[in-house]
Amino acid sequence: MRLRIRNTFKNRENATIEEKASILAYNIWQISLAGAKNLHEEDYLFESDAQRVGVIREYLVFLVHVADRMVFDKLDEAERTSFVNELAQYTAKQIQRNTEEIAGPGEYKKNYLATINDRFSEYARGSFEDGKPGYSLLRMFGENVRRIMGDDQTNKWTIDQIMDVDGPLLVGKMADSLNSIIGKPSEEEKSKSSVDLLMDEN
């Protein structure tokens, strides 16, 4: 899976949390596009562009959540809140622009941010072990993607593809990017997501 990932930038030492988050957000967007493309290449069927955007949205939401879990003990509370909000806002703008191109005007950014807040509550119950999403968290993610893809003879196996292949692979790529931007992970990651997102949905 080839990805265009940006991990380096000028004045790294003086970069703000917001600048670092914007770089990771760009990479999360590229990873999510690659995830949807990989499903297609593995012969899972997209019936429409709207369905494809829905899958990309689920990848984005999941990766923003995982990034939050990964930075739990790397940033203080204020930095972490700023960092995760920046990730959410940047990816929300991408969703707004791309969905408008397909479906016309709409409140896609607002709906996306609402989905993030809903999923954060859901995903916080999922396991996160040794800096990686555990079985229960990957299953939640896989089920959300499968629900969009549908239950026909081919797409009903989407959950297995997500849990066994795509989920761990794309999380690994994001972790490499995050560690390059923020710093190396600690030996033990925290297992609970607690950041209060309070995002502006307008």
C-alpha cells in the first residue's frame, strides 16, 4: 500500500502543537483514502461514491480516536485537547469539501464532528493494549465499516478484512507518523480515552 506521508517540516523544534497536529491530520487523510482504495482492490464492492465517502469517514474517525489514545501520556491535558481538536477540525474540512463535490451542499462537517463525539464514547470502551487497538476496539471499528458496506455475499466479510488486515496496518502507518512528529512512544500506553472534545460543530 503506497502512501504519501509527510513526517518532516521546517523548524521542527519550534513547531506548535497545532502545526504538528495539522501534519498528522494530513497523513490521517491520506491513510484513510488508502484504506478505502485497498478495500476496493481486495474486491469489496462500493455501490456509490457516497458509500465510499462514508467508509473514508469511518477510517478518519477511528484514526483520530486512536491518535488520542496514543498521545495520552505524551502530551499534557491542554496540549492533548488542542492536538485532537485540530485533527478533528482539519479532517472535518476535508470531509466537507470532498462530500460537497459528490453530493452538493450540506452540513457534512457538522455531521462528521457529531459522529466523532459519538464514536469517541463508543470506542473508549474498546481495548487499547501496548500502544495498539485491541480486539474489541478493532471489532467496533470493523462493524461500523461493515454497516456502511452492507451485507451482500462479498461485503459481509468486510469486518474480517478491517480487523485482521487493514485496521492494524493503517494504525501502524499512523503510529510511525505520530512518533516522528510527536516523539517515540512510552513503554506503556494508557488504556482509556478521556479527552473532552467540545468541538464547534458550526
